[in-house]
Amino acid sequence: MNITIIGSGYVGLTSGACFAEVGHHVMCVDNNAKKIETLLAGDIPIYEPGLEDLVVKNVASGHLQFTTSTEVGVDHGEVVFIAVPTPPQPDGSVDLSYIERVAREIAAVLKPGQYRVVVDKSTVPVKTGEKVTDTISRYAEEGVEFDVVSNPEFLREGCAVDDLMKPDRIVIGANSDSALALMQKLYEPFMAPVLVTDINSAELIKHAANSFLALKISYINAVSEVCEASGADVEKVAEGIGSDKRIGRHFLNAGLGYGGSCFPKDLAAFIAIADQIGVPLNLLKEVQRINARQLDRFLDALREKLWVLKEKKIAVWGLSFKPDTDDVRESVAIKLLERLVEEGAEVSVFDPKGTGKALEFFPEIMENVRVAASPEQATEGVETLIIATEWPEFASADFVKVKENMVTPVIFDGRNLLEPDRMQEQGFEYRGIGRGVDLSAGA
């Protein structure tokens, strides 16, 4: 099939590469000419495992193309995806101006006799499909034929290619048999369960799913506080809870809290949506509060150990909001870094992939820290090491060298990445999240 994806950011580019990989002819559209030039040159503006190989391979085969022209894109694709940003507004609601602009651009180039299915791939509030339909109808030439579909994405950064190629489910919200038939044909190569709904239900599914996952994270973080107060180990508690197949172990990892470009935004949006329609979701407001409290509690524990943070030398491992991505948007690690700098700490940092994006998006913070070339180098002369992102390579760092480098061998593990017994045996004082046992060196 010929398909078009308007928006070549994280969702659009990854989706386009995977659709091309299964044999569709994909044209990605973006109004950023520099980005299109970069992609045509074989360079990928984001880090995502496996994505670069897919893009290079499918550009070479001709299955994946790029353009800055919406008209060329709409003329190419019988299915036209909208995958543009939907950033949050100050009150938590979603800025839909990019969606509205693209809807108008599509309307302006639709031609009579040229049936198109316009698909909302971006995460949007319920009833956005109705607005897109109204907008295209208002601005399009009389006699054009189109349908609007909701097809939310469920990508996890760091494993998005696998999520697209082997999805748990495919949700198609359609109010037209013609549109549904085209969408089912499009997804045939993926061999995944397809859930067919109305458009409004499909739009709600994405916000409800991400909010529930954020709820699980905040729940285990609330439990971690109880564990610290009672001397229990949250990792064992989470294992016991997660062994129940009705609950599952995923997203029951205590830590500094959730971050990234999806959970904080989608949770705030769902709260705003519910408030707007008169059905407040106070439970999700508490999820937000617990998440914010985690960083405060972590800093309180750090101050309790170091007394004051001003002029203390501290190493931070991790800048990205999770491992296997360079995405630092809404990263708790960045928020931690900002707080440390504000209090006058002398901070050195290392991240395997996120440093470049951190320098680009947070220059005022990064200019006040020392960027190290390795995890071990970051610990030279420091009094405390903080693990802020659970990169697997941090667990296999040279801790003999790390201990030699540090003035005082204290580790604050904000992601419970390390094994407490092993750290204690190597002479470290170890503090995790929700691990209320005494793990001081030599105890």
C-alpha cells in the first residue's frame, strides 16, 4: 500500500520505517527542510535501537521516502497519518494547534475522486477525530471523499521498533466500513490482535493506558515509603505483588518517579479532559503528587547524609529519562541535576546517549556541570554517586575503580539498579529506594 505520514519525529519516523520494512511504500512529510535533508543523507536525529538500520535499508530500496510537501504526500498515500506533536499547555490540556494546521493543509490539497483515510496517530484528547473531520470538511474543496480514523501508538522508547513490529494489539477507531477495511489491510503483515472501536473509544484508550501505567509506578513508589519506614525491601514486596498474574511485575519498579515525553503529558491531559467533561479523576491527581514527592524524598535523604549540598562533589550517572534512548524530555534525572546545581553542588555527569540532547535542550543546567567521558571518570574526587537512569552498563561498571576514585564511597541508587549485598561487600554505603534495611558498609 502507499501510505503517508505527516510528521517525521519520534512516532512518525519510527512508524514509517516499520511500515516500509513490511513492504508498504511510505512517504514521510515534515515541514523542517533541514530534518528532511538529514534523513535523506542517512542520518537519524534520534537514538532508537534498530531504527537507523531500518531507515537506511528502506531508503535504499525506495520503500521509504521523504518530502517537505504536504501536497506530494497526500497525493501519494491512500492512508495519511497525522503524527505531529501534541505538547501540553500550562493547565495540562493538550495544544492541538499542530493537528489543526495539518488538517487544514490536508484539506487544501485533497482532490475530488481521490478517497483518503486520515489517521490520527498522535496522542490526542477524546473527540479530536470529530474536530479533524469538521476542519477538513470546512476547508476542503466540495466533493472530496475522506474518512478520519484514530489509531493510537503504544511505543516505548528504547524498544519502539520491536513494539511496532510485534505489537501487543492494534487499536483502530473507525466509523466507516471503507476506512476500516483499508486499515485492516494496512496492518495485515503484523499478525497482531486488532481491536476495532469507535473513534472516541480509541482516543480514550491511549490516555487511559498510560495513566494506568503511571498509577502502577506511583503505587509502588508509595509502597516504597512504607518499606523505608518499616525496614522492608520494596524489591521483595514488588516481586511478591508482581507474581500475581492478575497484577504482573511490569511497572512495579520503585525509583525517582516516571518521566519522559508521554507519562507526565498524557496523565495531565487525561486529568484535564476529565475535568472539562465534568468527571474529575482525583485518583490521577494523587498519582501526580506521589510522583513529584519521590524526588523531594530522595533529596531529603541525600541532605540527611551530606548535611548541606553546597560545594559537595557529586557524580550523577544518567541524563535520559530511561535507558536505551537519548530522550531527556521531562527526565527526572535532569530535574535532579537542576536541583543539585541550584543548591550549589559541584556535579559531574555521564550518560551513554543523552548528553548531546541534554546540552541542546538544557544548556543553562549543563554549563554548570562537568561532563565525564565514562562512568568511572565521573566519580573522580566525589563524595556521593547517584544513579539516576538505569542504564545496564552502569551495573557492570568498574566499582573497584569507582571506590578508589571517591572520597567517601556512598551510593544513592535512585533506580534500585545495583545489588545491595554486592555493593556492601565492596565497601560502599548503599542507599536505594524503599530498601529500609541497614546497608551501610561493614554493617
